[in-house]
Amino acid sequence: MENRGGTSMGGSPALPRRALAELVGTAALVAVVVGSGIQAGTLSQDSGVQLLANSLASAIGLGLLIALLGPVSGAHLNPVVTLCVWWAGRRSPDRPAGRGIVVYIAAQLAGAVAGALLAEAMFGRPAGVRSTQLRSDDHLLLGETVATAGLVLLILGLQRIGRAQLAPAAVAGYIAAAIWFTSSGSFANPAATVGRSFTDSLTGIAPDSLPGFVTAQLVGGALGAALAAAVYGPSAAPRAESPPAPRAES
């Protein structure tokens, strides 16, 4: 049940507020990624400079969004993170429920598309132009699997050792590194991947490449969750308060 303060009876923000945080946060994240890519492409033709600018802006933006929205929704901003948090908490008496999962993922997908369209509009580019950048080579899919597995292992690992408060800096640092060390550029986010199909800038991905990339991300997420269970134990519980997971409202 929701009280007048907009919180559930359990004390966490009500589902509509958490979903709004996920929508706004994912939109902002994709706007940062796409917008910084457009800006980098405008200011320099050097691919190394473009990648450096885009990686720094993306990492800083992500860290700030996690710090800002983490207390509201957990700042998943990523369907793979939402699914893995649900799976990791399945033995908890306060287990995340199906309705919250669906609402979170729908909000993330809608936010990602809105963020890409917003970035295009801010730079005076035609909105909704689909990307033509094919990213379907096997080595790119392997890179995306590795990038997503590392992200999930990091997030679940921090929860298991009671250091979830380090997530803003740790996740931002990991993404900044993964953009450089993976062949795929570390999308590591199905919602952001869908959103980035709506921009024909250097950060875009062709719609035909979406099935392969999203599949690689889901496989990577499962691998990361399995690694977290193997390293920390399948029944390990967080020793400090973790970000709220999506739950059904009563």
C-alpha cells in the first residue's frame, strides 16, 4: 500500500516513483552517451579523441545518476541489472516480484528511446533516424558478453560484501575502462542498446544488430550472476543495505 508520502508500507518509494526514476535516469544516461558522441564527432575527426571524450562523459554521467537515483529505485537503468538483482534476491523474504520487474524494464526501454531522441534534437539533427552502423561480428558479441558479465559481477559483488555504497564510483570506473578494453565498446545494457539504434552517430547501432547484441548482454548477465554466486557463495547475503529492488505494490 502507498501512504500520502508516496512510499510503500515497507518504507521504500512507491513503484510509480521508482519507475519514474528509472525512466528519467535511463533517458539521461542515453542522452549523455549519444550527445557526447555527437559532440565528439563534431569537434574532432580523431577516433581516439572521440572515444576518450565519449567514455569520460558516459562514465561521469552514469556515476552521477547512480548517486542521485540509487536511493529511490536502486538506479538499475539497465534491464540486465534489474533481472540479475531479482535473481540474486529470489531467496529473500522481501523477494522482488514480477510486476515490479516488468514496470522497471518498460520504463528503462521508454527512457532509452526518449534519451536518444532528445540528444539528436539538442544538436539539431533529425530525430528518429535509424543507425546504419552494423555491429554483428562474432568478436564484438564476445566483447559485449564480457563487458556485461563484468558489470553484473561488480554490482552483485559489491552488494555481497556490503559495499553497495561504492557503486557510483565503481560502476562508473568500470564502464570507462570497459569502453576501452572491450571490442564492442561496452554497451552492456539492452535498453541503451535499443535507444542507440535511434541515432546515426558514432554511438549508434543498426537495428539489424540488436538481436545479437541483446542476446550477448543477456548471456553476459547470466554469466556474471553465476560468477558472483561462485565467488561469494549462492546463499551469501549483503552485510549492508543494498539499493531497493523492484517489488510489487500491495
